[in-house]
Amino acid sequence: MPYNGAAVSTPPPRRHRPLRVAAVLLLALTAVPLAARAQASFKVTYQVEQTDARRVYLSGRVYNAASVDAVDVYVTAEALDASGKVLSRGIAFVGSIPARSDADFSARVPNVAGTTGFRVSVSSFRFGLGRSESP
């Protein structure tokens, strides 16, 4: 009983846990296909520019096939061995890519013995509604 003699009632505990679990599962299941479709909006081409004892220098272009601009675009370049195992990687900032256009990039990957090839893909980006401008 409270100090002033008033009756106190508490509401019954809420049972929203099943709804929260269902919502989280639904989001998790739909997020993967969205990311896969968004990734399909890019085409990456590259070539080896230079190799020295420490690094391999790659250059290329990223084409944005989407109908909206892509901003904050990064590519990951991976050095692979004959079995496809990743031996080393480098990440390069591309910047903004207008809708249905492309942008250049250059990346450095540590030169590791046993490298037989490379894989370059867009590893991070956001879709924007308009072109980015800076002052």
C-alpha cells in the first residue's frame, strides 16, 4: 500500500515477444535478397597496372546500372590462389557514381606468393536520390 493510502494497480505484462521475433526474422529474410539485387546493379572491370615486391596495383571502372545515383562506393580487391582462397585484400574508395554511368578506381593489394588471380567487387555503397555536391 502506498504511503498516502491510494490503491495502486499495475497493468498486466505485455506479451509482444512473438511479434518482435517474427518482425526480426522477416527483416533478416528480406534483407539478403535486397542486398543481392543491389549488388547486381554494378559491373566491375579491372586490369593489373603494376606489380612490385610489396604491392599489386589494379585500376578499373565500376558501372552503376541502377536508375539512381550510388554514393560512398567502395570496392574490395582480393588476391586469390589457384583454389580461390583469399590471400590478401585491399579496399579502395570510388566515390559517387551517377545513375547509368561509371567511375574509375585504383586499388593496391599486398603482393603475396602463390597469387594466381584477383577478384574485385563493390563491397559498400548507398543509393542516393540525387547527385552529391560539395562546397
